Amino acid sequence: MSSAPLLEVRGLNAWYGESHVLHGVDLDIREGETVTLLGRNGAGKTTTLRAIMGILRRREGVIRLRGKDLLSLPLHKVAQAGIGYVPEERGIFASLSVSENLILPPTVSDSGMSVEEIYTLFPNLYERRSSQGTKLSGGEQQMLAIARVLRTGAKIILLDEPTEGLAPVIVQRIGDVLVALKERGMTILLVEQNFRFAKKVADRFYLMEDGRMVNSFPGHELDARMNELHEVLGV
Amino acid sequence: MNTIFGIPTPALYGQVLIGLINGSFYAMLSLGLAVIFGLLRVINFAHGAQYMLGAFAAYLLLNYAGVNYWLALVLAPLVVGVIAVVIERTMLSRLYGVDHLYGLLLTFGLALILEGAFRYWFGAAGQPYAAPSQLSGGVNLGFMFLPIYRGWVVIASLVICIGTWLLIEKTRLGAYLRAATENATLVQAFGVNVPLLLTLTYGLGAALAALAGVLAAPIYQVSPLMGSNLIIIVFAVVVVGGMGSILGAIVTGYVLGVLEGLTKVFYPEASSIVIFVVMAIVLLVRPAGLFGREE
């Protein structure tokens, strides 16, 4: 593929208050690709997602979506430019019902899934649509957090550790959903600690250490690089 | 004459009615305070002044522009809402990043300036504002005499409170407001213009106070200090109901109003402190308030 990347990050630096947490991060994601960020806890994976979204405000460098600069936009314009965000803590609202949580994010294009399609993909959510959002199980909350951004018609979704703390059967289910999304042409930037899960969906990997990108390789090289990865990740 | 617990029933009903009227104002004002506090985390000390502005807007509209009560019910909240939007954009919004105390100090200062200015222009004495002719007079309910305007205020306040509650609990805009109250950053990261939502919320809260002020004008006199007399009680109502709880503010407003009225009948000496006694007890037993969630 020779086309320009959908999401392009160049020399991204970011700070939490006075502490410099990202050091010149480069990242490219082409349309339809699933890219996974690997790295130890504290390597800067979540921070990279938060900096791209603009939740972390103190940034320098270049972030472009289809060539359009995101760095200068106010926070709410970033989602409107076409990025969907699924935070690590899932961010399900307790004062909203499941269906209210689902339709909360405004649509950003008309290419999103309809509520009916989403309920077909996640039948549990349909059954529990009138429940309070936070009364769902952890797995259901994760499904809801993913479902929520599918409705908006975002071109790319940023997924932060979707399998964290979930039972294997739920992890399997979320893997199936991501594969289905890939087949629909969705572009995904994934932060994930679970290799087996990431291997199933990722086209490419980036490896982060101490707020820097230290390596990147295609998905099929994962097995061959296991020893090297174990060393960097300390797993 | 009929009596209940040795109290003549007309006196009892009369005080319950007065309690309901006062409760109507407590509910409408604490509702606006609760909405503002929930989303902006600002304790809006200017709320009493905004209520006073509403009453004065009605008074000035009538006396200088010949605008009648019914039109004032729409125009006064609109004018005060716009003023509040300007205050939020130019001043209050600069304080969101710092300690909540600064928002309190700013709104407290604004209240003092507004009340001082109106006292300078109109004096501390109240100005009369006549109830509209359609609502003057009264009806005999058999067990008591009901001034029509007072009945109207109770019904209007119920409609306003229920309408606001429905707006927050049942609409998409209300869902944004509830979600942003929990996690404003995430709601904004989803593409909702949260700064605009904050501005509108402050404007809406102030407009509610002004609407209460117009309703109050024919009952209490229109005076520069009418708000500051009321606002301390309203803060107590908000604390009892639970900071930020919409339903808590409404229910507590009416209940404490009636409780205050009943105290005037059974033990008048305590009537001016009963609400604060309730507040102290609630703070001891349930610090988050009767309807509040522990954080």
C-alpha cells in the first residue's frame, strides 16, 4: 500500500505536568489496519492514546488524521474528526442506562452501525438495555464501551487494553468482535498486554519503552521475536 | 371550631399553604443550584442575586416598558440567563482549573455587587408588584380561603420542577449533562462540546432563579435583598437533599417548606431555625444528604 497513512504521528512529545512522558513518538496506521502497541506498564502506551485524543493537552509534534492536523483542535473536535476512544477504565456512566450510554457519543459520520446492528452483535446489551450502565459485568461494560464508538461512524478506534481483567471466554468474544470489525474495514489502534489476543487481530506491532518507540514489525513475525519481546517486556 | 392537636384547623391549613409557597421557592432555587453545582462544581452564591434580578426585571419591564406579568415570565429569565452566560464566558470559565473556592468567591462578590447596585438605585425598601388581574382574588375551598395567585405559584413551581427533572432525566441533552457531571473529560473526548454545555447550564440555572423571582414578585416585595434573605435557607435545602441531586433538591425544598410552616403552628419559636436543625442532623447521620450518593 502506497497511500498516505490514515493516522500519522511524528515526533510526539507529551508532558504530565512537569514530567516529560513521551519522547518523539512516531506511529503510522494505514486505513483498515490493526496496529498494536506493546510495552511494559508505564512505557507510555495509554499516554500515547490519550495524547492522540487530546485528553493529555501538553503536547508537541505532529498528529494528523487523513492529513488534517489534530494537535491544534479542542478536545471535542478530535472525536468529530473521526476518532473513537475506548478508555482503559471503560468509562461507563453510572447515571445513564445501557441504551443511554450506547447513544451518548454524537455520530461523526453516517458510516456507523445502527443501534439494531449493534444489538445484533451484542445481544447481552440488548437484554440489559434498561439497566444502569455500571450494573453490567466487567465484560459487558467492555462490550458497551466498544459498541458505543461503533455507532458514531469513527474512521479509527483507539482501544486501551480491552481484555484487561476479563475471563478467557469474554476475551475470546471480544477477539471475535475485533475480527468482525476488521472485516468491515475498521482501522484499530490497540494497546494490549495479552499476546495471544493481540496476535489474532494485529497486522503490525509497535514496541514502546520509556516513552519511546523502540521497534516495529509485522504481525507474522511475532512468534519469531518472542524471546526478544520477553526480554523487553519482562513477561 | 375544629382543632387538630389543639390547633384551629384554618390556622393549620394556612401555615401549610405558606409552607408550600415557601417550599416552592426553595425547590425552584435549590434545583438550579444543584444543576449548576453538579456539572460546574461551582457553589453559585450569585443565585439569590439572580433571583432578585428576575423580580426586578419584571418590575422594571412593567413600570418602564409596560410589559405585563405573563410576558415578563418569559423575558426576565431570558435577560438574566443571557447575563449569566456572559458572566460564565468572561469570568467563571477561567476558574474551572483552580480550587472550587475561587468560583464561590467570585459568585459571592458578584452577588454583593448586584445587591449593592440595586440598593443604591432603588433603596432597601421593597417595591410593590401587583399580581395580574387574571390571578387576583381567591376561592373558598370550604376548609380554607385560597388566594388564587398562591395556588398558581404552587402549581407553576411544580410544573417547572417536573419539567426540569424530565429535561435532565429523559432527554439527550440531559444525558450529556448527567454524563459530564460524572466525567466531563471523557464526554468531551466523545465529541460533545462540554464548554458550551457548561455555559448553557449556568445560563439555565440562572434563568430558573429569575423565573422564581418573577413568580415571587407579587407575593414578596421586589427588594434588593430578597435573594440574600432566601439563599442561605436554599443552601441548607441543597445540603439536606444532597449536593448535586436534582430530585433531592426538589423534594427537600417542598418538604422543608411545609415543615417550616408546621413549626410555625406547633412551636413558633423554632420556626426560623428548624431547617438548619434538620441540616445539622442530616450532616451528622448522612453527610452526603438524603438523596446524595457517597463519593
